[in-house]
Amino acid sequence: MLSPFPAQECCARSSARGPARHPLRPLLQLLAGVGLGAALLGCSPALDWRQAGPEHVDLLMDFPCKPQNLSQPVVLAGKRLQMTMTGCEAAHMTFALAHADVGVPALVAPALAELHHAALGNISARVLAQHATSVHHADAGLADAVELDLAGQAPHGAGLREHVLLFAQGTQVFQATVLARDKDYEEDAARTFAGSVQLGPPPAHAPRAASGAGASDD
């Protein structure tokens, strides 16, 4: 469900439910909901690291600000589902973790491939660096479980930098993102965030995605 920021907090945001859509635009809207553009309002706290994670998921990360939770229906891998975003904005950068449960192992690889393509398309990105993820307890062998350094631009033309981490466990898919204007992007902060994932072990007998299925062409 959508959880608007408390009204008393600086840079509060709220969103309304809408029809399920492809993840490309809703993911940008969720990023906006957790802080992208807050700098325009003059509210950008300094980095203040603490552990936090999404509700009902055995995962913690180091966030440099107090994260909030929002969710929105999307269509991912051809299935209508809820995508939840846990994130916040600090030092003019947005830090967010999106996750969704695709329900069946066969949809995990296609879902990661869609998120991979959407991450590139969202900002018309150039890939500066890419390598396989190394998140402990994440499912191995998925072609689109990757970590990316991207450079691109916003719709109005401003230069952007983005760091993206894609991974999965069981039927859950995850995307950790740090997004900022060129001038505000701090690579050390982005790598600290992406490298802080503490994913719990999968439940006993949990289904696993097939390695390599639904691979990206990138």
C-alpha cells in the first residue's frame, strides 16, 4: 500500500493508487516519491547512516537517511503485482531499494531482465561499468543479476549518475538504486549503499529461479 510521508516532515511526498503499469515509469515515480527532486525544495539532510530495510523481508541495508515505504502496482514479467520502494533523499541523492514478489521461479529471470533494461532506458544511460552481483544469499547464475554504474540525463536534459544493483532470492526480485545529478553524485556513498546489503538466508525448501533464463542481451 502507498504510505505518504508524514506531513510534518520536510520534503513530504504522497501518491495515489493507479492502474498497473510497466515498471519503467512507475519506478521513476517511486524514486520521486522517496526524494528525487527534493533538492529543488531545499531539503537535503547530510549523510547519516543507519541500518534499515523493507517490511516483511529479511534484508537490511545502510541508508544515509530515515527511509520511508511506498508501493505501486506494476506489470513485471507480464504479471500484475505490487512493487515496494524503501528509500529516502540525502545530500541531494536518492537512495532506494525496490522489491517485488513475482510469485513463481520462472518469472524471476524475465523480471530482472526488464528491470535491467528499464534502468538503462529511464535515463538514456551509458554503462560506465558492469559486473555480476555478489550479494550473499542471493540466487546465483542469473544473467541480469548485475551491478551497474550509469551516466545519463533527466527528461529536461540535466546530467544524471546512477548506481544500480539487481539481485533475486527465491521469487523476490530486488533493485537497489542511488540516483543524483552529476554535480551531486558521490561515488563512495553509492558504493557504500550498494555494498551494505545483508540478505537473510532463503527459507528451507524455497523455490529458486533457473540460472540464465531470460538473459538480457546487454
